[in-house]
Amino acid sequence: MYAGHLLAGKLRLYQQSQAMIVALAHGGVVVGFEIAKSLGLSFDVLPYRKIKHPGNSAQVVGSVSVHEVLIREDIHNIPQDYIYHQIMLSRIGIEREFNFYYANLPRPSFAGKTVIVVDDVLEESVSVLACLRGIRKLEPAKLIVAVPMVKSEALKQVAEEADDTVFLRSDASAESLRSLYRDVPAIKEDEVRALLVRAKAVQPISDN
């Protein structure tokens, strides 16, 4: 994906280092894989789930990552049993997906590392923030977010918690961001697994 090559150019400082690419599955996987391949970095994936408003599926009210649950505080009148049920379903799905990806593969270790979190589009901040906060608990040295297309307000919120952000294009319109990926086929779990296996078979050239 061309966006991955462009982002890699902005991340050249980390080429062949101990920095690691962590792609959010599924959307960030292809972009993240291209960045890792271009820069000679290790590649991992991190599944998560969005919790959507029960009356409006276009509105994200929370997110669950491997190590964090984040619910928006500005959304009201949603039954707590609905939120609880969605969190439980999300955790089950994430555990299944994570185990599928990493079957017979070494699992990622974030402690002391520069972690570059990659997604394909930053339309809302909740999902990326849940992943960032989950990784932050595991004491990385630095957290960077790299996304090709971002909504300006979401970027502002993420930038408050990331150590650095890298992007190609900022747009205030969420609809215009969605339109960019409308005709892009969604990557399947077995394709994510295949890219992860392929990446794990190649050692970064340098450990500096």
C-alpha cells in the first residue's frame, strides 16, 4: 500500500532499530506491514473492538483492547447492562482473535521499546486511545501513532496521549475519510495471520 511507503518515509529515523510496528487489526495491518518491511522493523498486530451506540451504529461509544477498556464519558442514556454485555463479548472476541494470530508465534513484548501504533484511518479517538492506554501499562519507552488519514479533532485527542503522531492528510470531515476506504476490501483474519507469519520469518537487519 502506497500510504505505508509514505509513512515509512516520515519514520525513517527508526529504520533498522529496535522500534516495533504494532498494527491495529484489521484496518492498520496492510499499512503497518508495509512500514515494517520498508524500515526493517519487527511487526505485530493488536486486535480491538469498538462498542457502538445501540441506537446509532455509526456512533462509537467505547472500545476494548487487549489490555484496556475505554468508555466515552460524554455519551449518556445507554443502559449499563448493554455496555457490560458488549465489553464481555468484545473480550471474548479479542482473546480468540489474538490466540489465532499468535498460535505458535512469539507474542509481542512492549517493555522498553519504541512502539509505533498503526491504523488506516483515525476517524474517532476512542479506539486508538484504548490501545495506547493498554500498551502504556506495559511500560514502553515511547509511543508513536502513525495513520495515513486523520480527522483533525481525533488527532488532537490522540496527540495528548501519544509521544508523537505521524500522518499524511488531515481532514475535518469524517464522511470524506470514510469515502477513501469505501471500495477497499476488508482484510480477513487468515490474511492478517499470513502477514504476521511472513513478518516473523524475517529478522530485522540490526538490533541497534
